[in-house]
Amino acid sequence: MQGIRYFFDNTKGDIEIKKCNNSMHSSKAHFHNEVSIGLIERGGTKTEIGGNTYELADKTFLIIPPRTPHKCNPYNYQRWNFRMLYINTEWFKSGFGIQREKIKFDYMKVNQKMFLDIIRLIDDIENKTIHIENESKLLKYVSLLIKNNSIDSDSDIYESFNLKRINEIKQYLNENYLNDIMLDDLAKIAHVSKYYLIRKFSECNGLSPHQYITNLRINHSKKLLKSKMDFADIAIESGFYDQSHFIKCFKEYTGVTPMKYKNYM
């Protein structure tokens, strides 16, 4: 479909999505108050950013700092598709522990798998409220674009993040996994950025916080599968946001669908 579409996540107020398909999106240099995270799906462009010119093509993943003037000049508007996330700078502060002035322009070519993963992630953010699973993925991909920036620069705070703090988070997850847990909740307990929290928790446990929660929910659902509850109710009771998400995760973590697992009982 030709044209430009916008999507707003009004529940958090810090993510806006723009999709451009075969259309002129802006004919003048402009800037955004938010950080811009872009993915070029098709076509090529000469892009002017911060007084410099870059040649960007399809499968390019990029970040533009807030209030940085930029302008794209696609070579062919009939073959020009991109997606852009506009993210509040406070998300970067809580996510990576960096201030807005330390965010720099950067870009990278991605392989086909990562390209499709990022598209699926943006679609998922558009279709569902932000939750711990896709926010964790978003942090992972955005971290690739800010690798040269000063992430988690406050060393005194991060030196105090030890095994005891990780065990506190683990205990919190054990007690609350059936609730809607957000990375913001865990970061408040840890007193570190969300990205650092995920990295250190994964190093100590072999699983990210999201993966750990999913394992707890899968194990809980196994008990409910022994009852006469239908799958939709089991999904909700186990903390998944719908039946299809439950079935997908169950198969990923056990190798079989909930139906097959129940038939084995």
C-alpha cells in the first residue's frame, strides 16, 4: 500500500512508528525531539545528517540522535520503503544509562535473518502493547547501534551490582511471574539500566529475565494442562497474553504443542 502511516503507543507515550511505502515522506530537512531508529526495507537514498552525506541502501539499520537535522533523498520513490521508530530519550536513559547528548548517529547493514527479525519486532510493537519480551529484543538490537557510545558509564553504581542483587531479582520473578512484569520494574529493584540488567542476569543464569519468566510460566501451564481447563484459559492463567502466544512459547520451550503434551498424560 502506497503512502505513510503512523502508529502511537499511547500506553507508554514514548514510542511512535512511521512506515513509508513508495511515497515522499519529507521534502525538507527536519529533526525530531525523539531518537530515531530506522530500517530501510527497499531502495537507496542519499541522506544528509548533521552536515554529512551518507549513501544508504536496503537492509540498513540506523540511529539518528534527537534534534539532529536530516534529510533523505531517495533515488526512486517507487522503490522506497522504510520503517522508523521514534523513541523518547528517557527510554534510552533507563534502557542504557546514557544521556541524550551521548547518542550519536550510526548505521549498519544487517543480514537477512536480522532484517526479518527487526521487521517482526516492529510489527509486534505496533500490534501489541510493549511488554518484557519485545522490549528486551528492542534493547538488544538498538544496543548494536550504540556500541560506540558510553553505555552504563556510572561505574560506581554498576560495581555494586552483584550476585545478591541478581538473586533478589530472581526471587521477585519467582513470586510475580504470573503478573505483567516490565523491565522497568526489574530495573528499579536493581538500580541499573535495563540493558545492563539483562546482560548480567543472563551471564549469571544462562537465561535472560524474559526467558526465565517464560520458563516459569511454561512450568505453571503444565500443571494446568492436567485439568479440564481449555487452552485459552490456561494461557491467561499462566501469564501469556493470548492462546497463540502460549502455544508458540510452549512448543519453543518443550518441543511439542500443549495438545500433544496433554495427550501424553
